[in-house]
Amino acid sequence: MRIAIVKLSALGDIVHAMVALQFIKAQFPESRIDWIVEERFAGVLAHNPDLNQILTVNLKALKTDKSRFFAELRKIRAFAECHYDWVIDAQGLIKSAVVARLIGQKVAGFDADSIREKAASWVYHQKVHCAYDANTIDRNAAVLSRPLGFDISREQILHKTPFLFYRAPSPCLDDYLRQDRKNIVLVTGSTWDSRNYPAESYVKIAEALKQNCLAVWASDEEKARAEWMAAQSGYVKALPKLDLNSLKALIARADLLIGNDTGPTHMAWALNRPSITIFGPTPVSRVYQTDINQVVKSASVVNPFKLNKNDFSIREIDARLIIERAARLIG
């Protein structure tokens, strides 16, 4: 059986969907699985032994360069030459549904009551119902397994094997990791400012734990924040910019990750590493909570159907709550 999964973005969403791969492969050992993804996120899928091909698109670039439309269209249509038995759109957006339909004759995805862009469901031949406000990981597992005739249980997901893979990182992480202290990765940025726990509070956490805290960053703004934190505390280091391969390698070796609700934070769960995810304006149903993967949520009430980007309640979370959790997790 040949299967194509369409999950274009974003980083955390891709990670949450990837958990299904090991269970699909266990159910259908001879299956060939390809993944269609935005080019800039392909690195998170790289080296996964359950994938045969990672097929990239660059639809985001069309927002600023419409002249690339026909080149992207030709590329997507060429994917159909693989003659997939099933194409599963795990994204549930109109653009991802169109991509799925261009690739295959037999397309599955969420039904209209399970997604925000309801028109996407019009192109699916098989439709999966899963409440839009249900746990994000459970939703991904459902849409990727039910069209294939089986279910992935919560118990299976709780006992998953790590599913992010990497090669030798660059730069050499040994230059930044310590043997005499616990290595704690700090993920201080995200796509919305209201999802960011204050830099001052991360410094308080580092000063209280007195371990080797490594601040990662992707944008110039995040770099400036990481460097400011390092200037405030001798327990914080601002890392150089890491590609996705090096980021996976770093998190796999970390004793703990503390971060906002954003893709790199969710990678700790994927790698079975201890983590604390700090939530403000987004719902905790985006993650699985386990003995080693815990959450701290602000006092605000979140409507998963209409997120409030002006909810800055994350700033009111007492750093002592996170310090106590972290101290227990690093033992």
C-alpha cells in the first residue's frame, strides 16, 4: 500500500502528526509512506525510518511571489505519478485539501464539523469525525489511522518510541553541554508575543535551578532575548543558531526542556525527554501530559474555537511554580 500524508506546517503540528507513523508501519509493515510538507519544515521529518520520501512544496512563497504558482502546481501534480492508494490530509485547510486532491484519487481527511475551514472536507472521499477541541495529538492519530481501517489508542501513544531522528549536529554540541550540571533547554520564543513567557522569569528560573540553561532562538528578536538572558545570569548560555537537525540532537541530550507552546517545545515530548510547556492564550489540549511532560497554565479561560491573541495572562504565572516542577523533574 502506498500512502501520502499531507501535513504542510507548522513545526509543532507536524511533530504531533508524526507519532502516527510508527503505528501505521506496525499495522502495514510493507507500506510505503511519503509526506508532503513545506520546504522549511522538512528537516523535522528527515531521517525517519518509517518514511520513504519527503516531498516538499513552497506554497508560503506564493504570498510574495505569485509567478511561482505554475511551477509549484507542476511539482505537486508530479507527485501523483506515485499512484497512491490513499492520500490523507491531516491539516484540514483548503490549501492542504487541494494539494491532497491533486496528488491522489482516493483522499481522506476531517469532516466539516471537525475543522475550521469546512470547505476543505468537500474534496475528501472518506471523512473522519473528531471534535475540533479534542486533544491535538489524538486528532492527528485519528485522521491518519481510521481511513486505513484501524485506530491508534491513547495507551499506544503514551508508550510510543521516540520518533525524531538526526545525524551528527553542527555546531558540536559538546562545546555547550555540561557533565557537572543538568542541561536545560529554554525555548523562549513563539509566533505570538502573548504566548511568550517573560525573559525575566526565565532568568529567575535559571538562577533558582543553578544548572546549565541553554537558550535556543530562530529570529533576530529571539536572539536578542537569549543574549539578554545570558547577560543577566551566569547559568544561561545563548546558543548559536541551530538548524532542525542540530535542534533535535540537542533536545535528545537535554535533561529538561522548558518552553512556550511552540514547535521546539513539543519536540521534547516526541523524543521522550522531560519538559514543561508554559501555556497562556492556547489550550493545554495541544499536548499529552505525562509524568515527565508537564504543563503550567495561566489563569485565563481559553476558547479553542477562537483564540485570543491579546491574552497576555502568561506573564502572570509565578516562576516559582515552574521552578518547583523543574526541580522535581531533574531530580
